[in-house]
Amino acid sequence: MPTDQSNRSFRLTAIAQQELQDILRSAGEVDAAYFYGRRNSMRWILERALVAALGMRRAGARMSQKIPAVRTEEVALLATEAEECLDNLAESLVGAHRHRLMASIGSSIPTAVSSSCRHLSSELSRERIYAVEAIHRSFCGSVSSCMQPSM
């Protein structure tokens, strides 16, 4: 019989995987919209990054909403598990972004690829932090109340 912790980990991973598929599908739609001669534009690169950042925010929001209530002592563990899942999601998104850019513009503008990937990684890191704070807020009311030792 699975424990609550393993069930939560499974649910967090499932949310991250589903969001990854949704984000990649949305990025494919952006690619299709910029197909004919416009794929080398900075607007296309920014649109792809925006799709990834919004998907990461959506994943964090779903994680904070879909996980059943936990005891206050378990919130930090849940937030850590969510952060790990979101880290994996971010790595997958940056890798997919890099791969797509390299296939399209990599040989002609390698600095654009590297700077775009760094920017996306930074944005996804910010979204990850926001999502972890949302988990704390949803279970504790505020981040600081979960961090205070209980008496």
C-alpha cells in the first residue's frame, strides 16, 4: 500500500509530465505560426520562452491546488518535492528550447541560442520559486508561518 508521501510524489511528477506535454504542444504551435521565413526572428524565440514560462507557472499553480491538505510539518517536504519536479521540468524545457533553436538558427547565431537559453533558465527559476512560495501560502497562509517552529 503506497504511503501518502509516495502518492504525493507520484501526483507531483504526473502534473509536471502533463504540463511538459502541454508546453511542448504549445511551443509547437508557436513554431508552426512562425514557420515560413520568420523562424529566425527574436519574436519567435521570445514567444517560445513565454510559452515555457507560462506553462511552468501553470504547473506550480496546479501543484499547489491539486495536492491534498498536509500537516504543517509536512509543508516543507512537499515544497521540496515540488521544487525537484519543477527543476526537472525546467531542465526539460530548456533542453527542448535549445534543441529547437539549434535546429533552426544554431549555426548562424550561436550567441542568440545561448543567451536565449540562459534567459529562459532564469525565468523558469523565478517561476519555480514563485510556485514553491504558492505551495507554502496555500497550506500555511504565508511562507513565514510555515517556517516558524511550532510550540
